[in-house]
Amino acid sequence: MLKEKWKTHIRERHEKQKKNQKFQRIFLGISAGIIGIVLAGMSVLYAVMRELIIDQNIQMSTQTFAQVQKEFDNTDDTANEIATQVMLDDVCSELIGTLTEEWPDSIQMDRIRNQLTMYQTANPTVKSIYIYSSVPDLILTSGSRFGASSIENFPDYGIGKYMTRTSEYVGGGLIPRAVSGVYQSDPRKEVKVYTKILFSSHGRSAVAVNLDYEAIADSICSMDILNESRMLIFNEKGDRLIDISTTTIEASDELRRAVEEIAGKGAENREITVSGGEKYFISYLHSEESGWDYIKITKWEEVFQTLTVLTECTLLIIAVIVTLMAAVMGKSAVSLVRMQKKSGPGIHQAEINRLKEGFLSDFLHSRKLFTKRQLMEQMEKFDFTLEEEKNYTVLILQIEEKEKFKELYGEKGTYDIEFGYWNIFEEIFRKDFKISGVINKDYTLSFILETTGAEQVQERLKKCFETFLKEQKRFIPWHFFCIGTEQSVNLEDIPELNEKLEKALRESFFYPEDTYCTMELIWQEHSGRADYQKLEAGRLIKAVRCGEGMKAVYDSLTEELACCRSSEYMNAIIWLGITLMRNLGTVVPDEKGVSQFLVNLTLCEKRGQTDECFEQLFGQIRKNQEKSGEKKGMAGRLDEVKKYIVENFRDPNISLERLADEFGGSPNYMGRLFKKDTGISVSEYINEIRLREVMKELRETNRPAKEVAEQCGFISSNYFYTYFRKKTGMTPQTYRETWKESKEKEEAV
């Protein structure tokens, strides 16, 4: 009996062990299957994520390179405006238009240098300005580092081939170069600059504006996409425009060969591992429009950081599964099922939104990036409502006072606030239109609206914009300018329409903030060019000296420019401001105030801001006039009359009558006041200043006395010789010889 029971127990135990072994095999099979599924799923997800990251990186690189090129275009425009203003300047044109082989005198050269320095200080990105004339082979610079020099002996060795041979300056863009030889303490020191050269119409003269390389590079380095990266940009001639790095990337032979191979084949991206085990991701783009090549080298872990995290998660999941396999079989199965349900992470919605935004930005600003088939595939992929057979229009919303906005909220905060404006704008306009939008890098938001079958589109757009202005004040009160168009186009023509709007947006200088306008209206009202010679700046100068009617004269001048493009208008206004500063003498603010006025003028973004800038200047001038007693009559203006004589004594036509007309008074009354104040007549005062200058020239130069006298304002040589003998007791030649002899004796002693 016991034996039978024992056999039964052994048999049941054996069967139980077989069941356990079977369960273990099944569990092990399931576990291995789960691990295989996890590995396969992660591999697929890894590949998908990798392609998405590469695609995103290329799109972001495209946006960054477009931003960089726009930065260069804006910098080029700024340099061109400065060079144009120098070329048109009254003082500088004395050298540009000269036909004589002799150099100007030291006073004239100092005046030109001062003018160049004023233009330099008005723009903080300008390091120096050169002006060159092949006749009489003279180059002058802003500041006081160099004296007058021929182009061959100029310390900046490399500039000569560009300013003397236009063939070396093909394209007219910015020249990246290293300025060497300009530091006497360290001749080997080099400073990187971008140089813009503008040649005169006759080709004998040129103006070179040298811009700060570091300032431009710093603005590019602040872009988030350049983290742990090095970016190189080459223009169509192969010049390296930019080579900046936000991390240490050693230039090895493997890396150099990879970059050359990618640029030669035109490939878009490449992974490469160099000696030392460092891995890099290289992006390459070529712009057909500008002919530029863009290369960005990024550390692999910076680009594919998500993949590294995904790999670590995969290893962690497998480790957990293996650990659970050693635990209780029943609980392991349940845990594995739960793990399986939790595994397989997907793309976060915020990342999908960023990819959608990147695609829409590429579509609007880089229409050559997509074929028609690729465009429709991307539309379907990102679930856009844009359809091929519909009609659309474009709106661009611009945030006003961009520099102030960036200063308040910074790079990171700016995007979040722009995103809030974007949501408010879409929410309001979606009631009347199907709308899709994107945030641009230049503080603008672009929106695509479906207009198929819509009526009274412009009235509805204006009404929606007014509603937006009311609603956004609850968010963060700010000012905007919105520009649209009366055109409706199909899907493929949207980028071209957007490009037209961007060009028109740059001409929106004349319109006040919180305004909706169309590009058709801008093109209709502002299409002319400013003619500086027709602007009677003398009327404003005379009004300022008299202290009356300044605003009225200024308004009449700006009305003459109202039909010009914004760039032409701004050039003319800056020219007017510089002319005013140069001719007003004692009534203008101090030197610091002059510099700040010109800086503020160049930073203006709207016509109302330039008007406010001049109104503040007029107010300061009134205060200065009241303090100096100029409101009390001609007696309070004698210091200004004296300064005017000192600045213009070389003019042979200067006289008491002209001074009275210039300062608004009677010649007889002015003459009496002047003699009472100085003890001599106006004409005697003018001649004494001329005589002092003649005597200085006789001491410092070997030029003929007659020539010196004519340059200093003496019309009649007979009168000059008589006056000189009367005042000095000797002839000009005797004076020169006597002074030389005394100087030689002093040197001998």
C-alpha cells in the first residue's frame, strides 16, 4: 500500500516538474520573443527617428543658412548706404571729384578725416572707412591712426588691389579679409573684417567700409542650431566668408577630406568618425541664387542625442526583462506583458509641431526645395488642409520695435511670446478663413489663408486684424504692422507671393504702427528715387539758425520725399541729418549729442520715429539758443557769427552783407555790434584770420605765396601783398626765409 502511494507521489511530482519545465520553456520563449520584438521595434524606431532627425537638421540648417545670408544681405545694404553717403558728402566729394595731381592741404584732409570718423561712429559695426582717389594717388581714413598716404605705401597692404582695380572686385559684395600691417606695435597682428567698396561713376575714386567681423560672427553664434558645431560659408568665388565654432573641433585630414568630398559631390549630409574615435555629422547645402556653399560640422552626440537616449532606454528595458526572467514565473509573465504595453515610445507632439512648422517655413521661403510631388507628400504627411485646386493669399504680421522686443524677452522668451501671438491670430482669423501659420526668424509671422469663393476679402482681413489688436493687449501689449495682398494664387505660387510681400514689407517705413496695408498700395504710393540735390537743406539750416519755423520746413522737405522707396527715403533723411549737424555750429548739441542723434536716426524703423528724432533735436536746439541768449537779438549771436567766419574764411565771397543775410539781420547793425565787441570791423576780422592761415602755410609748406593767398580767400594778389607788408613789415618771401633761418639756428643750438 505504501509502495503504491510512493509511486503515485513520484509520478505526480514528475508530472509537476514536467509542467514546470514546460512552463519555463514557454516563458523563456515568450521572454526571448519579447526581447526580439523590443530589439526589432527599437531598431525600426531608431531608423525612423534617425531619418526624422536628419531631415529636421537639414531643414533647420536651411533656415539658419537663409538667416545667415539675410544677415549678410542686410550688412551689405548697411555698408552700401554708408559708402553712398560718404560718396555724396560735400566735404568728401572734394577729394573724389578732384582732377589735380597735388594733394589737398592739411586742413582740408583733416576735414575729410573728421567726416569719415563721424560716419564711422554713427554705426557701431564699422571699424574704419577709407576714401581713395587715383588722382592724386591719395588715401585717407577715419580716425587718426594713419596720416595721408599713397595707395602703395598704405599700411593696410591688402586693400590696394581692390580699390585700384575694379576687376578684382567682381560682384560688388562683402570681401572677407584680414587687415595686417596696421599696428605699429605688432606688425604681424591681423584683424578680420568685411570690406564693402563703392566706386565713383568716373572710376577714379573709391570708398571702402570695413565692418567688424567679430560682431557679425557673434550674432550668428547666438543661433541655437550652432550648439557644439562649426560652420563654414564660401561665396561663389571660393572666399571663406564665415568660419565660426561654438566648440573645439580639431581639423584632421579625415575631416578635411570628408568635407571636400561632400562639397564636390553635392551630398546633403554625412557621418564620419575621425582618429581618436570622435564622431561628426556634416551638413552641406548649396544656394543656386547666391552661389554660396554652406557646411556645418556638428558633434554626433549633439545631433543624435535622442538616439543615444533611445539606445540607453532599449538596454534598460532588456536588462529589466532579463532580471524578471529570474523572478517568479507567474509574476514575470504579468510584468512582461505590462512592460510590453509600456514599451515602444513615439514622437512627442511638440516635436511633430516643430517639424510641421519647419516644413511650412521651408515651403514659404525655399520654394526650390520641393518638387510638386514632394510638396503634396509633405502636405499629406503633416495633415495640412492646403489643397492643390484651391486659391490662397498670404499675410505677414510684423512685430514693431524688434530690437526692444529682443532686449526685453531674449532669444528663448521671444519664441514663446511669438507662439502666443500666433495662436491668438489664428484663432481670430479662423472664424472667416482656413489658415496655417509659421513663425519666422526676423520677428514676423507668415500666414496662408484660403480665399477660394471668399467675398470682400480685404475688408474682412482688416476687420480681423483690428480684432487681433484688441485681443492681444490682454496677452502682452505691443504694436504690430500687418501687410497683405489683393492677389489669390494656387498652392505652387504661394512662395513667390510671399517673396513679393517680404519686399513690400521692407517699404512699409512710411506707415504707422497697428496698421493693415496691402503691397499693391505700397508699390503704388512709394516707387520713386530720392534726388538729394533737389532737397533744399539750406532752408532748414537757415530756419534753425533763426530759431523759427524749423518743424514746418522739415515737414515740407519730408513731403518731397513721400513717394520714394523707404531705403531712398532713409538715405535722404540721414544725409539731411548729417548736413544739418555739419553746418549749424554752436546751436547744435555737444559732440556726444550729435553722435547719439545720428545713431538714433539710423535705428529708426518708421517714419514717425524719424520725425520724433528731429523734433527732439529741434527742442534741444531751442534750449541751447535760449541759454546762449540768441533769442535776445543779434548781440547774442556774435559768437556764432565768429565761428561761421572761422569755418568759411576761405570763401572769397564771404562779406558783412552775406553774414547779415545768413543770420537774419541788418548789415549796418551787425557791423556796429561786431566792432563794438571785437574792436575791429567784420572785413578786418576776416582778413586777420586769412592772414594767420597764410603765415602758417608759408612756414609749413613751399607752395607759392600767391597760390596760398588765393586758397585762403584773398581775391586780389596786389591787395594781399600790400596787406601782408602792412601787417608784418615784410614781403611773404622775406617772412618765409626769415622764419627758416631762425628755425635752423634753433635746431643748431
